[in-house]
Amino acid sequence: MVYDAPASLIKDLSYHPTQAYDFFIEDAERAKYWVTERKYNDDFAAISQALETASTSYNVVKNHPRGAAEIAALAVNGLGGRRDFGYVDNPHLTKDTVEGVAAAGALAHILKTYIQGMNYSIFDNEDTGNLRKVSEDHDVNNNPLGIMPRFDVDRLSEVLNIVGRDGGAFLKLREAQNSYQEKMIHKDMTNPEFNDASQRLAKTEGFVASSIGTGQIKDAQAHDAYVKAWVDLAGAPVSELTGLASKYAGPAAPVAGWASDKMIDDLKSRAEKKWADSTAATTADMEKQANIAMQQFTRSLLLSADADGLNGYQKGVESLGSSNESAVQNPDGTYRLMTRAEYNDLVERARTDSAAAETLDKVNSDLLDVAGNNAGFLPAGATRGDVEGSFKDPFSKYY
């Protein structure tokens, strides 16, 4: 590798937050050149780490929230828009390539820091031509959301492709989205709030599932694996994600920098057992992939809503019946929905017990039924069709 002195100086910025911030904020044209035009021989490691420092460091974000958000937007929109970043079509070579995997950890950290901005960009189908676009939006109740970067969704898709190739980066982003879901789905939220949040979350999940680790990859089997891995970990506790990092990268697992292939394959196998035996074979058809993934996300969202007492049966609208395989009898004779922990325990037993596997298929079916009737989402105004449609539309577009 040829020594690149200027790039080495850029790398040095990653250790100096204030200087990194000044470098990218003081001269827009200079910053644009280094992010969108300058050639690198380190797989974009140095420039991505400098951008990460300039946009996520605590004191920088605290003292310069707008400027830090602008740099975050520049990182995703700038790198994600490069022809030599992400999926690269090589017409004169025998094989296309994926460039920029060394930037995965830094970019995942940026997306984690600005996870709200990622969600709003996806929901609004952001197609900005402004590399540094930020906004100050309001929620459904007109409460201010603060300054957030706006990511062009096509460029974001390329960045998610890269993030998925790195195991630590993949788990970091999944953890951030799970945390955001917990924030959005909360006790005592109003029906309009739940209806809005459920569709926003579903759209984000569909978009990310279609893009993470895959982008424009032509291998249907690989696409199927990443979709199942991403959706299967929706709602997973931090302890489970930490355990996966330790398992696949070792006890002293680095935050990022290890290939995700083995973990993705194993999660795919687990998902196939969890979701239904009918998904055991690779699902290459986009329509089938979308249907399978959106149904599992719907189940996950139902369990999240249940944990916060938001489902119809918990509000006295409609009771769960004893014939429902996903229902658990309380000491007073009434029924509740099984918890996420109980569901996951059934999944584990289904791996080796044919009777448990048969029960799991029935539970999966009954959870979807609950999501579509007055015992589930419906009293909040969020139909199962609304949630699944919000998931499927971006999934199909970016498949």
C-alpha cells in the first residue's frame, strides 16, 4: 500500500474532536472534496472515522448540535453517493465488489447517534440533493424533536449495505433501532401516537431489512439471510446482542471490524425455525421475502405493545380466548398474551422438540390473528394491514 500522507492527517483528526469538527464545518467545499471526491487506499477508514469524531463526540454534539448534525448528514450522503463506495459494478472485471467495509463501524456509530434522523428520513422518503441537510421537525402532537440530519434514502441504502457486512456494526445499529422502538412504543401513549409510531417503525424496518448487508447484491440467498437476521433481532434485549458479539468475535469483541457472515447464517437458521417451517428453504422471491419478514415484525411489534399494556384486550376491549395458542391463563382465569421471553423459550424448545415446533406454528398464526383484531392493535386505529403495508412498501422498492 502506498503511503498517503494527507489521508494520514485525516486519520489524526479522529483523535481530536474539536479540530475534526472545525475541519468539516469551516470550509464546505473543502469538506465536500475530502468526503465525495478524494481517492483513498484504506477502504475509507480514515475519512469515516474523522467524520464520526466530528459528528458524534459528546462535547461537539452538546456545543454545536446543528453543525454536528450537518456533518453526520455529510458522512452518509457524501460517502453513500460515491460511485466507488458500497456496491461497485465492475463491467471489465469478472466480479463486482463491495467497497468501504472498513467504514462500517464509524458509519454505524453515526446512524446510532442520529437514529431519530434515520427514521424520519426513511418515513419521509428523503431525496435531498443537499449533502448537509438538517431539519427541526415535530412529532404527531406537535412537540419539537430537535435538530436531526436528513439522509437521502438511496445513499442511506448504500451505507446500510456496508454496515451489514460488519458484525459489530450490524449489532450496533440493531441495538439503536430497538432502543428507538422502546422509546416510541411506551406506556400510556395515545391511540393516534401508537398508530403513527407503529407505521413509522414498520417502514423503517422494511427499508433497513431490504438494504442492510445487501444493497444491490444479486445473490438471492445472501439477501434472504440478511433480511431474516435483521428482522429476527427486532426487539431483542441488549444482553442478547452483546452475547452475539462475544460469541462471534470473541470475549474481547471489538465494537466493529469483524465479518458478519457466520453470525448472519446462524441467525438465518434460527429465524427459519422461529417463523415457520415453511420458510426453511431460501426464499428468493421478493414477494415471499417481504411477506415472511413483515409478518414476523408484526408479531414483534405486538409483543412490544403488550409489554406496555397497549393492546385491546389489556384495555378491556376484547378478551383473549382459551383456544388461542399464544394466550396464557392468569390465576384469576383470564388470559394474557405470552411475553417475548416466553415466546423465545418456545422457539428454543422447538429446535429439538417436534411437539413444541408444532405449537410454535400455531402460536405464530394466532399472534398474527390477535394483531388484526380488537384484542390487539385495532382499538388504537392501527390495523394489521397498515403495519404490514408500511413494512412492505419500502422493502419492495429497495429489494
